[in-house]
Amino acid sequence: MVKADFVTGLVLVALGIATLVESLRMPRFVELNVNPYTVPGLVPGALGAIILALGAVLFLRAARAGDWRLAERAPDAVPWSGGSGVRRVLLSIALCLAYAAGLVGRLPFWLATFLFVAAFVILFEWPLAADRSDRTRRVLWPVLLAAAISAATSFVFQEIFLVRLP
């Protein structure tokens, strides 16, 4: 798994750099005296910087563990053709696509975000539940988390960045 972290860290660093560079190339509308918090490249640039920083942390942790030697393969490594890691990545992709292509624009943004966050956390936490009370906790906590994230995200975009949400 650490070798996967090494490669994933490299990919995330590259993605973060590319996102940051492209966000800096976006227009700033200085000549129109636009509020600096509303420029188009601000949010992508911040996200690119976060992806870059977290990718670098993942990469460095894996490198310290000695997994820069990619040619050596652990005997118990899970092949790419299966395993829980691949299923979890595919589930993540499916949920993100459902959110971006299916929910946003068809439902109010706050509701789409609430449903996405709640479903994402519940689907990944549910299999870890030991008993009925643990399952209840693993449903209630994501619902509260989703409500808070949905409200905070809607507030930040509408009130701080002045973005009209769908």
C-alpha cells in the first residue's frame, strides 16, 4: 500500500502544480476593479495548493518508508485487477460523477452537497460497523457532518466568494 502512496503522491503533486499554474493564468479583472475574493482563479488555486501540499506529504511519507524502490514488489501486494482498494477508488469515482453530473444542477446546491457527503461517508463507514449501535453512530455522524459541510460550503461560496450556486 505504501508503494501506491508513493505513486499517488507523485500524481497529486503534479496535479496540484498544474492546477496552481493554470489558476494563476486565469484573468484577474484588475482593470474592472473586481473584488479580489471573486476572481475566477482563487478557488482553483487554493485547491491546487492544498492538493500539492497533501500530495507532497503523502509522497514524503512513502519515500521515508523506503518505497521509492518501485521495482521491488511485496509478496502480499494486491494486484490492480481487484482488491478492496480498487473497489473503493471505483466507488469514489462513481459517487463523484453522480454528484457532479447527476445532482448538481438538478437539485439545490445545498441539498446535492448534503446527499453527496452523507452517502460518501456512510458507504465507506458502514462496512466497518461492529454492531447495531455502531451502525447507528456510523449513519448519524455522517448526516450531521453532511449538514455542517453543506451549510458551510453554501455560505462560503454565496456570501464570501459571491458565487451564485445552482
